Amino acid sequence: MVSDKDKNYIWDLDIEPKLELLDEEMKRYIEVCKEKLGMVPNVILANASDLDRLKNFVNFYNRLMLKEGYLSKLEREMIAVVVSSSNKCFYCLIAHGAAVRQLSQNQILGDELVINYRAAKLTKRHKLMLDFSSKLTETPSKIDNEDRNVLRKANFSEEEILELVEVVSFFNMSNRIAIGTDMRPNIEYHNLARQ
């Protein structure tokens, strides 16, 4: 059984969100989260301990993951899950696994990507994209032009390749912050988009 203390646990740092110190823009962002998601993600609350940290996180995250990009939103979420699987980041696996379930309308895909994307039934494009994501995460010094050429041959544009690299890099950083602080996903994410 989950206690109230567990429900309110954000991370293992004795640093609380300072919502009262946020500017109007960030206060409105928190309200939009409540309206759209029915919760404020713990990653937002953790970053809300410092206004500049929150703004930087929100701006970069929103540009990469929410705005229209060169890769689809589902593709970007798939990348987030595969990177987080390699890093074993509990927060991002649960939160972005839920996003994959929602966007794909596939109850199993998010879980397959969490455990082993290579076992999932993926298009050739998605397999190549996730192979690159995995290699950049696990052995970044081994990435070379041939890896990018594999993507080019599969009709990835230069912009898609750059966006792929940015999403992989962002989630490697975010995973390390979440793991290093024992940041926990909101309870609501666990059952989100499950039948």
C-alpha cells in the first residue's frame, strides 16, 4: 500500500519546490500541467526549487518533446524510453513509457521498449533510430559518420538526425539527474494509458 508520504515523495534531497517564488509564466505552466495532466509531474516540482532551473528545463524539454519537430512526438518518446532503459532510469521509464502507450495507442509497445526494444515489432525506420539512440547512449565515443550514413540511407533528413541526437543527449542528462537524486515518478504515471 502506498502511504501519503510515498505519494508526495519527489526526490531524496531536502530541497522543496518554491512555487511561491515562481514568476507568472511558470505559475501558469504549473496550472496548465494540472489542467492537462491532472497532476504536476515530479520533475517539474523538483526543478521548481529554482526559477532559472525550471525555466531552462521547461524551455528545452518543450522545444524537444512538445513542439512540432522533425521526428514525430511518438518517435521522440520512443527514444526517451530506449535511452532511459539503457540507463535504468526509473522516473523516465515510467513517465515516458506511459507517453508511448498514449501516443501509440498500443498497450504493449511502451513495455517492450522498456525491457528490450530489439524484441518489439518495429518499422525499419524505428529500429535504425533506436539502434542509433542506444549506441549514442551506451558507447558515445564509437559513433562515427557511418552511423549517421545508415540513417541517411534510410531517408532520415539532416534535421531529423540532429533532433535525434538532441533527444538522446537530453535524456542522458535527465536520467543522470533523476538517478542521482532518486527522483520518483508520480503514482499516476504507472497506470496511465492502460486498459
